[in-house]
Amino acid sequence: MTSAPRDREIAVVAFAQTGHRRTSEELSEVEMLMPVLHEVLDRTGLKTADIGFTCSGSSDYLAGRAFSFTLALDGVGAWPPISESHVEMDGAWALYEAWTKLLTGDADTALVYSYGKSSPGSVRDVLTRQLDPYYVAPLWPDAVALAALQAQALIDAGDTDEPALAAVAARNREAAAANPHAQLRGAVPQGDHLVRPLRTGDCPPIGDGAAAVILAAGDRARDLCARPAWIRGIDHRIEAHGLGVRDLTDSPSTRLAAERAGAFEPPVDTAELHAPFSAQEIVLRKALRLGEDVDVNPSGGALAANPIMAAGLIRIGEAAARIHRGESDRALAHATSGPCLQQNLVAVLEGEPR
């Protein structure tokens, strides 16, 4: 059972993120992260000492050194000693851990943050390290090539074509025109084929960025936020490691996570989907049963800004922020990890009736 118990409601009460850009070589991870941490705390009036639990998400492979996440704790302030944890995952999974921590009653507030600097190296090569080490990784298929396999499978199945993929990318980046944090905003040329059938416009930008949210329980959430985004359900599921045993035109793990999180009834009005490639939005829309009446990726999604290890947490933060502003009443947020939507997390957020 992954829906929050009635007697312990948890909400997202604040969200902050960097302005995402192609490179931030002049900044360390700590220097990139600190302004975001200060902003998210300022939104609630909390101090570091007021936080009951801290959880972060990042990747040592991107940083190129072991236990790099410990350096980021300098930005949080780890003295006096704090209750802290880390996941080698997107920050959305750090939020899941923090949510479970608050459900136990061991803390009333939690700070969740994640960050990624993709600019120093080749992301396409780094991401091969998450593949099956025996049969797939030795072949060095990069993330774009695998996403192209998925896109071609959709085309072969009659689910899409190249003009439809281009329309998905264009719609996301047009929506991002109103998002000051997005890396790509407005019309972007579709470009040449990078790996057929994907063109450069079907792929996410490479960039650096960070994000943070604050969770709070019950009346503490109401004290900290005028309209908290209550987490009504959250669940994550994973599919087989072997690409050859999966149907790449479908995402059963997303559908199951959504069912367990209670996403289908009542329906949502907004969905923030972590779909780095245009074809993956088509897969997710089908798995999540999203109709044309649902506002999908009003922030521009991962096609407008895709800081690795933070893009999933940003989807939750963007969905929550729309509830905070009164622009949504019930929103779905999705995060993914692994090749071709291998692992998926779905959260359902809801505002109190207006």
C-alpha cells in the first residue's frame, strides 16, 4: 500500500531550482546548489536547524569521483550533526525516501535536493554504465541510440511518425517560453537526424542544474504554505534489465505505479512527465491514459531542461508549484531512470478545495 495514511498527510510546501544552462564550469556542485537551498528555505521561513530529515540524489559517475555527494553537504550544513541520507538516483527517489521517513512520524519536515553537472563529460557515454554489464554495456549503445530504437518501434507499430515527434518537441518548448528556468525556450529547429529516426530536436538539451523541495506533515505544512500540494499517492516500479524482453512501445511499470498511486480516479488536470525524448512522451501518455483535456508539461518538461539527477524531482516541484499558485487542483508528476523508461515513479499531488 503506497497511499499516504489519512492520519499523516505529507505535502510539498516549497520548490526552487536553478536556471538551467549548457555549462556552469565556473561553479562547483556546492556553489551551484547553495542558492537553491537558500531560496527553498526562504520560501518557508525555515532554517537548516528546523529541518528534521535531509535526503539528496546525485550521481558519482557524472562528478567523476566517489562519494562526491558528501561535498554537497557543505552547502546544507552538516554540523551540528543532521539526519541525512542519499540515493544514487534522480532526486524524485530521494523525495520518495523522505516521504516514507515523514510517514513514520520520525520527522515533520524534510529537505530534498538533487543536482547534476552534465557539461564536463559525455553524457551519452556515461549513461552506458547503467546497462546490463554482460550483454549490452560491452556493445556501448548510448542513450540516444537506445531512445532511437524505442522511437522506431513506435513508428513500426503505427503509433507515431517523425512529424508527430517533431510536434511533441515543439509543443514542449513553446510551453517553456514562459519558464524562466528552462534551457531551451520557444521555437527550436528540429535539426538533422542524430540517430534515425530521432533528430536533434527530439532529444533533450545537455546542461547543468539543481533543484530542491521541502516536505512537511499535517498542520506543519499548512503553517508553512498557503496551499500545500498534498501527496495523495506515490509509487515506483521497474521493468526488466534486458531490453530484448521488453515491449518498448509500452510502459507497464508506469501504468502500475500510476494505479498504485491512485492517478486514474479522480482524473488529474495537469501532468508533468519526465520524457527526455519526444517519443517517450507518446509512450507515457498511453500508459497514463492522458487525454487532450490534461495540460501536459506546462513547464516545458525535460525537452526544455534536462539536468540529469534533477529532472525528475523538477517534475514533482513544477506540479506542486502549480498547485501552490492555484493553477492546478490535482496533478500527476512522473520521473524515470534507466534506458527507454526502465524505471518509473508516479506521484499524485492535490490542493485543498478553493
